[in-house]
Amino acid sequence: MFRRMTDRLSDRFPRFKRFLEWRRRHRKKLIAAFVVTMHTLGAISSIQAIMSTRTPQGAIAWAVSLNTFPYVAVPAYWVFGQSRFDGYEFVRQKEMLAKSATENRVIQALREQEMMAEPRSEREEAQLRLLESLSLLPLTRYNDVDLLIDGQATFDAIIEAIESAEEYVLFQFYIIRDDELGNRIQEALLAKAVEGVRVYVQYDALGSLDLPPSYVEELRDGGVEVSAFKTAGGWGNPFRINFRNHRKIVVIDGREAFVGGHNVGDEYLGKHPELTPWRDTHVAFRGPVVLATQVSFVEDWLWATGEEIHELHWTPERAPQGDVAAMCFPTGPADELETGTLLMLDAINVARKRIWIATPYFVPDEQFVSALQLASLRGVEVKVLIPENNDDRLVDLTSYSYLEEGDAAGIEFYRYQPGFMHQKVVLVDDEISMVGTANFDNRSMRLNFEVTMLIVNADFAREVETMLQADFEKSLPVTPKAYTESSAPFRFMVRTARLLAPVQ
């Protein structure tokens, strides 16, 4: 069939016929040139991989594959192999931190009004220094925090906050859909723009790939500033599509902020045809920590548009009620250090009583497995909660591979039974809670732009404990038998999936 088609084209188009004849005469030369070119690109790419890949194991794997089978490895490397995100400009030191506190009005105001959290011991002082070095943002006091369980409570609160906005709304989600919830959000944002409130909307270009241009144009026509976060943007970055901006942030007038696991889509309200009910968690903040969350949005907007957002509220204010210590952790591939990895390792290492982890995607690398084993062996209660029904088959298979080594150290695994559990929550001992957008996998730790809220407060930790206890009651414990007593083909698929953990 293909031969008949080319014959017809040759008869109708003499130039095409001459091209085919030239290709037949030079076929061997073309093949040789292709082979030489791909092996040359493989060699050059392997040097780049050795110089830039974050881990020695990753560098070795890429170097071997790029030189032995470059025809597949070269395009794969330039799409999936890059782990550093150059060109991202940090504005945290401009807006929140400076070399001297007297040079920065925000830090100065926090100190003068005693809104900076003070350590109670030398151990806490060292811990606080570590956290602030990673975040480049301060741990503040006098915050008020609400735990928002599931989509209805979350989006009712977000829409109510948008409706109360007087100056500006900063709205950022990994996924925005043109569905019933997306239309409700769109109407609320457009209504504020009509009132003269400045509205800024950002979404991830790949996460929101299905978002129709008409949705965006309606926002722009209504006076809303809209920008996609395109990780492949910028000169020299056409293949940088393996990164994602996975953050979900809403800031209202610099006085209230929302962060958590939800995206804008009907499935997050429990309307997915297969994964309903949808289990997720968000948090709402008031107080000085809102300004730190605002910095994260400003940085992303600057990258995406090249423009700064002016006339934002940068004067820290105490929450009307509450004295919760809270901190914002924006993490991502542009960081000099692997801040997401270090934050989570630190949380595991400081645990003395318990560490409960709820995540939809549990694909840790070896350092996390070792850290969790050590925590369990020193007497910490380590419990991992993952969904029974997962929307990613590869991740689901990989999760079985950790059962044996986890169980050997006393780590408990549970699979949440109803619907799909999408929350990203960590509870450490009786005071520390973490709620945000980061999953427990390589993508969130190294490739995604994420944001995690750290809350240090015993009352809030008890709320999180009660919430997670209810989730565990809807879950079933899973033992190594789920893997060891399964069929040989299933075990083979699990081990193969584990090999692909770094790219999941």
C-alpha cells in the first residue's frame, strides 16, 4: 500500500520522484551519517549527564545508555534526563530576606512586632536554622490555620475568600479544567475583576493541557491577567518538558492564603466516574506566613511572564486569632540544593514518637527507605497511607516493592479503600504537621515546583491526627504477603516498575 502511494506521488510530482531516486542512491551514506550523528550526540550528552545529573547512579545509567543505544537514549535524555532548572529568578531575598534585617522592611517588621518564632532550646535553635536555610523564608508566629477536608469545604472557602477580596487575588493551580467547578471559579474571578480587583491566574501548561483557549480568553477579556507556566520556555530550553509547576496557591490581599492537594476540577468534588469519592486535604492561613506564600507566587509569575507584580501587601499582620507557628517551603528544581528531599529527610530524622505519611504516590528512593527504616528501628511509629485505587498503575505496582524491606524494620503500610486518596500530609510527633502539594516520589522531590506548609502547633497536630485516624479506619493494612504470595508475573511487573522509580 505504501509502495503504491509513493508511486502515485512520483508520477504526479517529478521533484518527489527525483528525491526518492537520490535517497536510494545515497541510502547507505545516509544510514552511516545517522549512526555517526546519534553516537556523537550520545557521547556529548553523556558528558553533560555526568557533569549535571544529581546522583551518581543516575549519571552512570544515562552515560551507559547514551553510549550503547543512543537512538532511544538521546531523545529520552533531552526530555527526561535534565534535573536542573536554570534561569529561574528568586525574589525571596528581595521581598522577605536580606543580608541584614535592617535592609528589609518585612523582616524588620516581623522582629519589631515579635512575629518571628523563637526557639525554646539549643536543639530547636539548630533545627530552626536548618529550616530557614532551606526555605529562605522565616518561621512566623501569630498565624491562624484551618484544616480543610475534601473538595466541598476547600472550594467553598476559596470562593468565599475570592468574593471578599478588596485589592488583589493571586490564583495558581497545576490543573484548571473547563468544567462545572472551573466555571464557578472563572465566574468568581471575573466578578472581582469587574469590581476593579486585580486578579492574576497561573496554571501549568502541561498539567492544564486540556484547558481550552476559550476559557483563558474569557478571563483575559474580563480583565484577568493569565499566564501559563511553561517549563520549556526561555531560550535554549525546547526539550525541558519533564518539569512541572505542581503548586496550588491562592492568596487574597496578602491576608489569607490556601495551599494543599486539590486542583480545579470536578473530580476533586467527588465527581470522577471511577475514583469517587475523592479524598484530599487543603489548609487556609491568616497571619504573617501568608506573605511567605505570596513570595512563591511572585517568583513563579516572574519566571512565566518576565514581569514583577507591584503594589502587593507586604506589611505583616497578626491573625485576628491564633498563635500558630507556620512556615512556607517552596521547593523545586531551580533550588541550589534538593530542598524537597532535605525537608522530608529532616522530618523523618527528627521524629521521636511517630511519623505518619499520607500520599497518593509512594515511590521513595533508597535514602528515604533507609531513613524510614532507621526511624522505625529507634522506636518511632512509622505508618504509610496510600490509596487502594490509584490513577497511576506504574506507581501502584512500585508501591508493592517496598513492603518486604519496610516490614522487616517494622514500618506499617495501609491502603485507603474508598475512592482515591490524593492528600499530601505528614504528621511528626505531637506538634509538627506538613500539608502541601509534594508527593513522596522522585518527581516531587527533584522535578516539580512544589509548596509545603509546615505547622508547629499541638492543637492543629491533634486535628490532623483525628483526620488521619479516620482515614486509617477506612483503610486495610497490607503485609509483604500481598507481594510474596502473588503470581510470578505480578512480582516481575513489580520489580520492573521499581527500576523505573526515578522517572515516575
